[in-house]
Amino acid sequence: MSETRRVVAVQLRVERGEVARNLRHIEDIVGQAVREHDPDMLFLPESANAPNIAHPVMRDVTEPLVGPTLATYRRLAREHGCTIGGGYLAVRGAHARGTYAVCEPDGSVHFHDKDQPSMWENAYYSAGTDPGIVDTALGPVGVANGFEWLRSRTAARLRGRVRIVAGGMCFPSFPSWKATRPWFWNREHATMVELARETPGRMARVVGVPCVMPSHVGDITMKTPFASWIDWPTITLGETQICDAQGTSLGSLSYADGEGYVCADLDWSGAAEPMNPVPPRFWMPVLPWTVHAVWYATNAQGRCSYALRHRRGEHWWQQPGAHDGSDLPDHVPAGMLPDPAGAPAAADDPSLSAA
């Protein structure tokens, strides 16, 4: 018998480093989406509480795993009676991770840590090791976080094991500097938009299940890797999309659409039918050489920066009394955590301050 689940993907515009303000905004837009569509599941972008960009403020938005962001997601799931997924940078044991939490109405939580930070992200957190499969009450969900959406190994570990792939994206583009506009903006930027637009459909055809990819959107200014005194004015692309198992778009939002959400009823039969094989290479698509260049250079710089700061104990969460080094399993059953209550943490919380 045919079975469906109603799913919402939120395209989010939030401010750099303003975690408390952004959490209040997330509460508002999730409430609007739930009132309009009454979904079974709703997904927010990766690092939904603060865009995942190259900027020193990213060192300050990392928070305890059980902190204000997780409390917000859990409270929204309970209050609205639907499963809520959203990302944030979280301290897990001795390291920070790019974590995505899937929170169910009964209080249970599932975590996935991005398997490899991308580019400048390496300066702010380290790699996770879990397979990205969360067993919810509605069925198994594959989680892809950021550039995991583009990697063949993501498809390989999810294929045949999940009913949908969901998660989130934060996809900044090239700088819009006047001097480089003819190459970076007029040519390479268009390639990035096309890449983002094709990503969920490509994953759907390889894994054989519907895909839900919510993204950040809006104008933003980063710092230039290797030259942090130079601003990097750009945009986060948007290109939020829900597609079926054949990769057909059921709803999408572009940069021009701005913030918003899309909804679709997805087949939940559980019968995955991949149309394409897993590509025999690291990246599923063919990326331009400029992305490869930024990838290798900023990966190396970021890893060295994170490792050096970690060895010196310079991350805020390594300071005495700041964090007790605790962690949770990737699946937290209902009743293990206390009920979330109250509003997002105040802006003067030192772990949430903007630089």
C-alpha cells in the first residue's frame, strides 16, 4: 500500500554569529511553516543557528551538545508534534563537530557529525565518524550535512538503508570583488548555482529515495582565507529543494526567492530503487578547478589552525570550567534528557557571543 509523509524544508536567512537572535527567528519561521502545512517532519539547514562561513566568529558559536540550540529544536518538536532536524556546531567530548540533530516529539534525539569539514570549516571543528543513519519512529533517515551532499561515500553508506536523505547545506559563493568579477562572479558563480540546484536530484537517483536539502540564503560577508584582513562579500546560494526518488523536484527555492519554505508529500514505502550507480570517485559531480584549489588550500590551513589551537588549549570550550568533556550517544532515547523549557540563551552568554 502507498504511504506518504509530509515534509517541509526551510530556506533560512540568519545573521552571522547572532545565535540567540537567530534561534528566536527559527522559532518564528518553524511556527509559520507548521501552521501552514502540518508536516510530519521539518528540516533546517546545517549550522542553522549561524551560517557556516569563513569568519573568526565561528569559534564563538560552538556550544555544548546539550545547549540552547538543541533545546530549541527539541522544544519545537514537542510543541508542534513533528520531527525537527537542524544543525549547529557542538562540543562532543574533546572536540567540536559539525553536528546535525534530528529531534522527535517524544523527546528522543539523533545526532550525526559531518564526516569531514569543508574548506575553512576545518579551522572550527573536526571530523565525525558515524554513518549518518538515524532510526526515527517514522523510519530510517539518512543525514547529509553540507558538502556530504556532494560526496560519493555519502551515497554509498546510505544506499539501501534509508527511506529519505535529509540534512542541510550552507553554500557560500565566490567573492563579488570588482577586480575579479569577470571570472569569479560572471562565470564561476553561475557554476556554483547550477551545482547546488542539481545536488539533491543527483543524490536521490543514486540512493534511490526522496531527498530534502534545506539551505541558507542571503547576502553575507566572510573573511578571505590566507588574508583575513580582506572582506569576502558574497551570498549563500539558497537552492533549497525537495525531490522524489527519481530526482524530480517537488518544490524549490532559489536565492531570488529569499527566505521561506517548501512542502511535499513523499513516498514512504521503504522500497529504494536507485537509478544510477555510486560514482567511482570522491566527488559525485565534476567540480571546477577553482573549487578544487580552494578545497585543498583551505583544508590544510584550517586543519593546522584547529590542531594548533587545540594543542594549546585555546578553544573557549577547553578553558577550565567551560566544558566538562561530556558527550552523548548518537541515539538518545526519550526520557534520557530533561524536557526543554524557556527561551533561547541570552545574548550575553559567553559561548554565544558574536565577534
